[in-house]
Amino acid sequence: MLRSMEPNEWNDASGEPTSDATGERPSEWHKVLEPEELSEGRVSPVVCGHRNLCMTRFEGRYGALDARCPHQGGPLGEGSIENGWLRCPWHGFDYHPITGRPPGGFDDAVPTFPVEERADGVYVGLPEEAPAARTVSDAMIETMERWGVRWVFGMVGHSNLHVADAVRRRSEHGPLRYVAIRHEGAASFAASAYGKLTGVPAACLAIAGPGATNLLTGLWDAHVDRSSGAGADRPGRDAGAGHRRLSGGRPRRRLRRRRRLERQRAAGLAARGADGARLEERGGPAGRGAPDLP
């Protein structure tokens, strides 16, 4: 059985024709429901491609509406059909379950998409998505890849959505991989452990504010053990980056300084002889002039 239902085939109570979300012919069909999965008079939220849809079944027909209410952004997929109208769960505004038009002939209709009933389920047609615009987050993630970062451990929130989206795109088309965690501290410790075991830096991602401060313990662990790691909460705001951020200098420069101090200390001990070395081990006067190691 194949039945195609275009949104502009239906009229609302005012008799006015409706149109889909873009006016374009669908380029991709996505299966959203199994046969008879949605009962008559019911509503279901569905993720289709990169869109959130509200699937409805009313008078034996299926409708596919944008899940976002045009007024306050309420989730229409969590609403209900009451007295023949789809009701927004946030502020109670009504829309036609198939056409998306409100009562009274107003022009604030919900965008709709074409639907097909097939033998194996219900399909929704979506237009081709426009290519994503390149952002600062994309440049940041690509730079991390050039540094050798292959794994990102993190938590997604409102303040780092652009970074998370850039990570998603690179993970789809590149070597980068993302691991979701439940606490930012776990992300920083995972990045630190990865650096210790492999010698290759990993990254940890957190939301701004308290989420970023939760990274500090793991990043300090990386600093103490001289492990590489990078953390960020949003573009342009590093929460810390291994010893490069926490020890006040680049790792190679820090290592050279440490070796120079060790040579100076060894030379001083040799000049003072064995007695001076024993006094320094006991914290005596001979050790007071030795430079402190970081």
C-alpha cells in the first residue's frame, strides 16, 4: 500500500490551502513510524535527520509538523489532540493536527512536511539541508586535530553547542571521536589518563561556569604527571591545557628549564663535596642556596 499525502492537499476549517515548511520538493524520505505504531488521535515526538518532528494521526491520516511551537518554542510532540485540535503543552494554543493551521484563519501556522504511508511504515519527506557555515568552533577543532587530538571526552550544554556541533561534524568525516560522560571531572581524568598511557593529547569538553571548574582536578593531575591534555568550555575560553596552561609555560620550555636547574644543582653539589651533599639532604645550610625545582 502506498499513499502519499502532501500538506497542501488538506484544508483547515477556514478552507484555506496549506503549504510545507520550505515549498521545496522533498529530496530525502525518512522512516519515522512502524505500521500502526501511532494510534488514532495520538501524538508522538520524532527525530528525523537533524529535525524534531511532531507526528500526529487524526481521522485515519498522518501528519508531520515541526515540533517547535511558533509562539514560545513549546514541544508540540508532547502535546495532545483535544476536540479535533493539536494543543501546545506550554500555553494551550491550538493547531490543526494535519495542516498545522490555527483556528480563526491566523497566519502563524506550524510548518508541515509531506508524509507517505508505505507497507513497511510511515515516511516523511525532508528537503536537502543547506551546508553548515564554517565557524570559529570548526577552526578550533581542526587545529586540535592537527595537534594530534583524536579523542574528546565531554558533556554538551547550552554554552558549548557550537563546539559540540563542530566535534560531531569532524567525527562524521574525520578521525576525531567523541565520548559522552556524566561529569566534567570524569572527562578531564579520562583525557589525562589517555595522555599518560599513549603520550598523545586528548581533549575534555565542559559547559561554562561550574562545569569548567570541575575540569581543574583532572587537569592538575595531568600537570603533576606531565601528561598532555586540553580542556575548553566554549570557543575562545580555555579552561586549561595540561602543563601548558597550569604551569605557566610551554611543555618543552618548561622541560629545558627543569634540566638546566638540575645541572646547576648537580654542579653546586660537586663543588661543595660530599659533606655539602649530606647537609643538603638533612636540610642544612648547604642546601639553602640551591635553586628550588618546580
